[in-house]
Amino acid sequence: MNALEIIVANARRNPKCIVLSEGEDPRVAEGAVRAARERIAQPVLIGNRRRIEDALARLDAADVCGIVDPDTSEKFDDYARAFLKHRGEKLADLDEARKALADPLFFAAMMVRQGDADGTVGGAVNTTSKTVRVALQVIGPAPGVKTVSSLFLMILDQDYHKKKGSFIFSDCGLVVEPTSGQLADIAISSAASYHALAGDVPRIAFLSFSTKGSAGHQRVDHVCEALARLKSIRPDLIADGELQFDAAFVPEIARAKAPGSELGGNANVLIFPNLEAGNIGYKIAERIGGATAIGPILQGLAKPANDLSRGCSATDVFHAIAVTTVQAAQADSST
């Protein structure tokens, strides 16, 4: 099985309630129906009840998914009071909390926060910046997590890929200029994500334009400090740096450039030094290298919330639901 098949199979073993904030969108409805029929989740669609019912009827799936209309929800005022308590310093009064929760993104996130859903997916209509901001404001970071970050699961499974498998690129979508401490946090979260999503042992490489002192620069020192911090916090993790990408990814080059590296050119979790490098890197791998890129997947939140591209397909929605279900199961097992 490839990585996506593994994720779907794992989701099916422990389906979770996943709420989709843009339930009126036909792609979202179709992806949710598929998730329900393949029993990887119990999807709940948020939005105008009549419009969602019409969308489900067109899919011959009238009773397949749950529907919650914020305008008629009996829990609306309870959520508003809880949101006011949570964000009291940012809200003037209960009316302002109600106004915020009229937005399905906020309402879906509050369902997760209040324990009425295990995770949420949005972004088919809303921008990434808004989707992430709502998740941070409403759900917030997991206990002990200082840095919420993102990853792309990169899948190499085509005949032309010399090296096949599943790899994490992080952070490619959220933290612009991470400190060395934040890089270590990102690596720790990414290791847990890799284990949950790929079902394998994470092998972490801190990437740089230098390999083991081949270049001297403040940015190189920054990456070395991140590795040292990681080793002090989680000495059990397999990790090395600073490494150029080829020394992290190609065993033959690793033997020449980094002969003492415990990774041996077999890294599967690639930590980029900043957002600029990460974002460029994953897009090159996707567009020139032909890798399948799944994400951005958020990590480090108290409960999972994930973003879709506004150009997403129903299949993308289905896979996002599967990923969110696996993350929710991971969160349950760690509490």
C-alpha cells in the first residue's frame, strides 16, 4: 500500500466525527459522502440546511452525512458563551461572540473545542490564512506545544521515482522564520506526524546549504543549534544536521559528504530552515519531481484542524478527512 492507502486504512479502523465548515460546497459534500460510505469518518456538514440537503440529494445520499445549520442549532448560544469565555479579552460582549459564530469556520472549530466533533476541515472556500487563524484562535495548541506548524506529506510512488516512499516536508506553510527552538519543536511534531500518517520510524534531517561544516554562516549555526536542542529534549529520536538535501536523501552522497551520519541518506522527515525554503522545496518536488503533495496539514493543535486548497477536488476533501481522522486518533492515544 502507498501512503494514502495506509492513511485511509488506518482511518477506517478508528473513524472519527469530522466537521466540514463549508458543507454547501459540492466538492465538500461529495468528499464527505465518500468518507461516510467508505466508513473512514462520521462527517458533519455545516451550513444552510436546505442547500446541503439539496447537494446530498443530487448525490443520492440524503441520510449519509450529518448536517448542522448554525442559524438553527440549539447549541449556538452555548457555543457563544463558551467562545466569549475563551476569547473574552478580544470580544466586547456576547453579541460579538454570536456574530463570530455565525461564520461556519468559527462554528465548526467551536464544535471541536467543545467536544462535539473530533476534528475539522475547511479551506475549500476560505483562504488558508483565515482557516489557520480560526483554528489557532478557537482550538489552540496542544498542551506543552509551543509551536503550531504545518507539513506536507510527499509521496513518491511513480515508476520514474528512483527512491519511493512517503516523506514529510516541514514547515512549508506557517512559520516564516523559525527560531532554533521552533525548528526543534517543528521536528518533534513532524516526527509524531510521520509515525501516525506513514506508520514508520521517523528519521529527521535538519536541512541547510551546508553539510557538516562545509560552509560557515550564521544560518548554518542556527540549524546546528536546532539539532542540539532536539537532542537535549528528545534523545530517542533519530536526527542529524546540518545536511544538504542530497546528503540527507541519497545514501551514496551521504557516504561521501556525511560518513558519520546516523541517517545514512535515508531521512524521511525533512526540516527546512525557513518557510521560504520549505514552500519552494515542496513545490519543486511536486511540479518537477512529480511527487504527490498532501497538505498543508496542521500539527501541534489541541485537536486537528486542516486546510484545503480553494482549487481542491472531492478526492482532496476525502483525503483531508482521512488525514484528520488519523490525527484525531493519534491525539486520543496520547492523552
